[in-house]
Amino acid sequence: MHTLCARGTMKPEINAAVGFLSRFLRIKGHVNDRQLQTFSQTLQDILAEQYKHHWFPDRPNKGSGYRCIRINHKMDPLVGQAGQRIGLSIQQLYLLLPSELTLWVDPFEVSYRIGEDGSICVLFESHPSTNGNPSVTTGNSNPASSVTQVSPMVDSHISCKEELLVLGRTSSAKPYMMTVSS
């Protein structure tokens, strides 16, 4: 697996995202331990390869849309590949995973939303240290926990997450809404 990229490591973030998705298969599916391990390793490898030229710790929002894992009316192709590797069809994955899921895998933060109007929850968060290695300050694997505030954007480009927050809202504003200024 590609654990390092020229711009920094992405292993903790990928591990958090893969662990989150794998828990759904373990809880809801008839997936044995070997299949679960193969799914996890395959998805880690696929994501590391996919993200290796799109990982910018100095500008975490850059490439966010590219790294966004989305299950809506279409299965995310990377998740689909990992599922097919263990013999799960796309239809079986739809039964095992939330029908509406957005998972943002960004440098120093992995967050998710279940449902179009669900709360955005932080799954993993870390901060870069002075020696270049990130230090984990909070980590939360509880899918029921929610974010009360979102850090301000690093630059003026709207990431996948902010775009959905600002443009995709169909219900009233929640405390994690943020304003984007140039």
C-alpha cells in the first residue's frame, strides 16, 4: 500500500475512512473476517493509489471533491471495486451500506454525513506538528456523534463538503453552517 506521498502521509485518514465503511459490512452483512480484511486492505490500496497525486496537507480543501466517497443513487466506484473483490455485488453493497452517504477524506480530517439532511460528523481529526508528522488530537469512531462547528476554509475554493453545506441544504440551517468569504 502507498502509505506516503511526497506531500505527507495519508494513512491515518484512509484507515479511518476504511474502518468506518468496514464496520457497516461487519454489522449488517454476512461477511466473514477474512472477507472483511480483504475488503479493508483492497479499499486502502485503492484509495491510496487514487489520492496519491491529490493529497495537499498544506491546502487540505484542495482536491476534496476528488477524494469524496459518495453513495447516493450510484455506488461509489472505489467502494464497488473493493466489494466486488470479496464477491459482493453492487446490489449487495447497497443493502449493507447507507443509501445516502458522503464521506470526505481530507488531510487532517475525515468526516461523513448519512442522509441528504443529516448532520456532518467528524470521524477523525488531527493537526500537523512542527516536525511534519500529524498528531491526532481527537478521533471519533462513533457514527452518532456530530460536529458543532467546522473550521474555516484554508483558501477561497469551495470543497465538496462546503459546497454541499452551502448549496445543498434543503432544511433549516444547523449550527455547523459556515460562511465562505473570498
